Amino acid sequence: MDSGNHATSKHPRKMTPAAEKLRDHLRNLYSPIDRRGVVQWASDEIILSERQTQMPGPFSTSMTPYLNEPLECFADVDVSDLVLVFGTQLGKTTMIQVGTAWRVVNKPQPFVWVMPSEGLAKSFSETRWMPLFDDSPTLQDQKPSNPNKFKNLEQHFRRCTGNFVGSNSPANLASRPAGLLLLDEVDKFNKETDQETSALHLAENRTKSFVGALRVKTSTPTTVDGPIWQEFLKGTQEKFLLPCPHCSERIELLWEQVKWDREAKTDEKWDMSKVEESAHYECQYCKASINDGMKMEMLQEGVWVASNPSAQKGFRSFHLNSLYAPWRSCSFGSLAVKFLRDAETLAGLQDFQNSSMALPWEQVETSIGDARIMGLSGEYTQGECPIDDPAAVVICADVGQSMSHWVITAFDLEGKSYVVDYGTVLAVEDLNALIGKEYPTPSGATIKAECGLIDSGWATYRCYQTCADSGGFFHPSKGSGAAFGGKISQSTIDQFPTLILYGYVDHTLKTEVYVTRIKDGKPAMQIPRKVTRDFLKGISGQKLVARKTPTGKAFVWASKKDDHYGDALKLCILAWHILRS
């Protein structure tokens, strides 16, 4: 044999692209069918490194068994839509990666992974998705031999192609057909406009040409009208129910059942270490205490239970909050501490509701009735100030067509308010006669109002003149009909240069009076022991109701007749804020 033949046998000629395709086709045609379920396949084939998880090694759901059922949906031909509304720290992102990897290997179809922006999509692909294929031999075998075909945003596997796109690129969405569509954080996607449909619907249209296409939608919920919550409601609405270790009843873990030692609060401050140590879950059936040590065993016996018999065919939706997470960062105690810290601000409370409880934020409708107002009654009578040395005393009035209603309120250093006196005058000009009126305190000293506000929405010029005649004691005020905002504005009046016109958002101030102060007592409000029917009528009956708007739903304060005392009280709270600023 000549040497040329020896060289050929040692160095076989590189296969052409067409030959590679033929080889792969024959290999797939005659390879045995893998009958393992998604979870078993992932346990056998997927390796997670430190780049992916705090527990590197073979993929396992032993500590997160709630992931099993959603994972199997990636192989279920009867499932067309999979909706996941999960809290933080539950393993959702890793689960979606694993399910997608199973489809790449076992049910290859083009997939598109959509994120709020292209930058996020690129970063996720580079730091989370591509390392998954580097760390698992089975997945490495799916990568192309040409590294130029395995980029951050476009990847050519042996039998399918994957694309990562941002919802802010309509052209990219419209040009990418997909048998598997992954919509990640849909509540942050570009919204529908007059020129373009929403990114969610634009992406969904790309699956129409594929038989057995699967659309996976996930997001932290925002509001009840947000896309992910609306998608969840279309589906089976499944909850993961656990057996109580005491009574064996199956329960859903709910935040309102997490309890902690109320004595951990001293001097209006929580001792967070005591809160964390004493926190536990109270079974909603037998009222027995469940601690974190029991949670792992309960999780192993958990089952997903659908709650929507009218779900669309093929539409499975799952809800899970962070109470189910087995990690220390999501223990009952850790979440109790997080809740108390987040509750210090409205934005923090909303984040806890959205991210930890995986629930949409919704302002609760409120109705303030006579009983709630009477519950504010203190141990003093009208015409008395129940505290010594108040931080502020103000008098404010609402001017009406036939008479003006006024209220005098005292405040302590913490902002707690005490209605000292109230009444009416026939003419707005008569309000100046109230300046200097004195009221007794418990020590025997007397107090009097130091300043005041008058609503100038009615008889505006007369209000301005009355304020000018008060020598700087009264100033006019005017509310705005805006739906939100909290900033107090100041402006001057050309004809009355010595006056300041204070502006405010009526909805915001009303919410503080009726929800924050009267309903929640933060800070508390008191009224005299016995009040007249007119005063009670003027404050009670307020309702925060839902109204449909072009963009969904908004909560507004319903219009109410004869609420003049309530409006005067509202201005007292405004005056307190002005004095503090």
C-alpha cells in the first residue's frame, strides 16, 4: 500500500454540512425514544454548577417538589399554555431553563425567549442559559461545532434554533416563528399602543404555524389588571396544598396565618430578633402551630389542586408564594421580618405583596360608617383638649352655600389628632370671631388655635378677603381632582399679596384621613365622647369605590352630600403637614 492511503486513513476528510445533516437525520430516525419524564430526564442529564445554584450538582427537585408538575407540562401534548405566578426564591427560572433544555433535546422546535429588553435577554443568555449547556455533557452534544453559531442572542443547536429577544423590539418579535415561546416578566413588556399591538400578543402570534406549540408565561404580578394575572385567571388556577402535620387537612400557605409574638414590640418598635424567633404558621383548620422544621416533610406530600373548573382547554396556571421555599431566607421568621420592614412604606408593602406573596397589588375598597366613627370616641367632652402642651392646634373651615362648617383639632408630637371643638357660622366672615377662643387642658391650662385654613372653592373672593382680614391667621386652600400625588403646592394671589394659597390632591388627603388615620389608626384620631348627629353625618359615609377607566380600573372617593365637617377635618390634617414642613 502506498503512503498516501495511510495518510488518508489517519486523517479522515472533514464532513460537509450536507453530510452532517444527513448523519444527524439518520441518527435521530433510528435512535430509541426516550420515555423518561422531564423530571427524571433532568435528574439524569442536567448538571448545575456554582454559576447556577447554591447547591451545585445533578439537577434535583428533592427540596422543591412543587416544581415537578409544572416541569412535566413541557412534555404534555395537551398543554398549550403554561402560566407561572411564583414568588421569589422558588427555583422558577432554573425550572424553565431545564424544561426548555428538555425540549431542545427531545422535542426540537424553534424557541424564542422574550424578556423586557434586549439587554436583559443578552445578559441572561450569557450568564445563565449558555453555562447550562457548558456544564452538562448531554447538552454540550447539542451545541454546533462552529462557535459562531452559538451566540448570546441566536443559537443553532443540532435540530433547532433558539433566539433571545427584548419586548422593546417589535420587528424582532414579529419575525421569529416559534414552537416554544417563553415570555419572561410579561408585566414589564411594552404595552399596546395605537400603532402596535402589545408585545405579549405579538409574540403569541408567532406560534400559530406550529402543531403542539407551547407558550410559557411568567412574571411577578403587579396589579389585578396586569397581563400575568389576567393570564393566570384564564387557566386552571392551581394551588399547592400541603397536609397539616397536626390535623392532616390540606392547606394553602397564606400570609395571614403567619403569627409572631406581639410582645416583641416595645415603645412602638419591633425587636426583629424576637419576631424572627417566635414566628410560626398557624393552621387555618386546627389552629395548631407549624414551624419551619415541619415544612420540608409537608412539601414532600404536597399536591397541586386546580380551582377553576372553567379554565380554557390546555391552559394550566400555577400560583406559589415564597412561604413554600425551603431556604432559610424564606423561613416564617425571615419573611415576618421582611414584611415589617417593607410595611414601613407603601412601596415596600406593595413589593412584598407582589414579589414575596406573588399577588397583585390592589387598593382595598373602604367604607367608613357610623360605627367606625363612634369607635374614635375619647374620654373627653366637646370643648376640652384631652392633652397637655399639644404640638399644634389649628382651626379649619369648609365654606358652603348657606353656612360654613369649622373644626378645631389638636395634635401631639407623633401626629395623633384630637377634635377639640366644631360648629357652624352663617357667613364666612364670621370665622374670624373664632380666633383666640380658648380651651381647657387636663392640667388646667388653656390652649387656642394658632393658625387655620379655609376652603376657597365656594365664595372664593369672600374667602380671600376673610383670610386677609385675619392678619395672617387664616390662609386659603384649594384641592385638586388628580387621582394621585402628595405634594403640597403654594402660590400667591395677585389681589391679596400677603396670602398664600395652599394646593393639595384631594384623593391623597382624603385617603390619609379615612384610611390611614380613621380606619388604620396610623396615627390615631380621637373625637369627643358625645358628638352631634350633624357632626357624625358629616364625617361618616365615605366610600372608596372602583371605577372603570380607559386603562383598566381606578379607585375614587364617591361623591357624598353634606360632608362639610369631613372636609374641614381634612384641612386640619393638611394644616398639620404644612406646620411640620
